[in-house]
Amino acid sequence: MSRERRGLWTLPIVAGGVIATSLLTATPALADGQACFPRACSSSPAAGARWEDHGDMFYVHDYKADGKGTIGIIEYYVPGEGWYGVGNRVFYNTKGSDGPPALFNLEVREGVDIRYMACLGKVASGYCSGWKYESNNG
């Protein structure tokens, strides 16, 4: 087999190996979205809230051992009426930064807009992320 022909077969095998390796080692997406406080989610935040519309899962993260609890707030929108709390509206992570995120399996109607935020300490503390807006397409 000539060098030119061998080269043609080597490229697909190498490229296929790279693609297969990339597919096998790809990091799974953490969530459909995430809100964090006081910094961006990629910059060591203290609190985080995460929504996964597939399964209507709401996670509240405590990322920092600072003695303060973390809270996630989630609401859905009804056109012409406004925003309403999902379930209790306010969800607490009481597991601390050493534990896993608090997980809440919620029931949210398909196709509605939702918004959520993460807070550090008490809701009235003002130490909250901005609202993260998404559509529940799960």
C-alpha cells in the first residue's frame, strides 16, 4: 500500500478515535441553568440554585463553609397574572457545604416560564443572586 493510501486510512481511524474518546470522556452538563451568589458560578460562589427541567428537579447548593445556610427560590409565570411560587417557593439546604446539594422534585407545568435565584443566609438578607429565567420544556 502506498504512503498516500495509508495516510487516507490513518486519518479516519485517528479522527474516529478522537471523537470516540471525546464522547466517552465528555463532562455531563451540570444543569439547564444555574444562579449563584455572590460571584459567577464558575468563580467560587457561596450559594447556588440549579434547575433541570427534565424531571423538574431543583437543587440548592452550599459551596462555602461559612456558617450560613443557602436558599433557593423558584417561581413560575402565568400570562396576564404574574409570578407564583412553585410549591413552598423557598427551599433550604440544611446539609452544609460538606453535604450534597439539597434536591427537590417539583411539579411544574410544561411550557411555562420559570425563574429562580440563590440566596445566602435568610431570604430577607438581600444576599441573593439575580433571577435566572428559563422555560420549563421538560
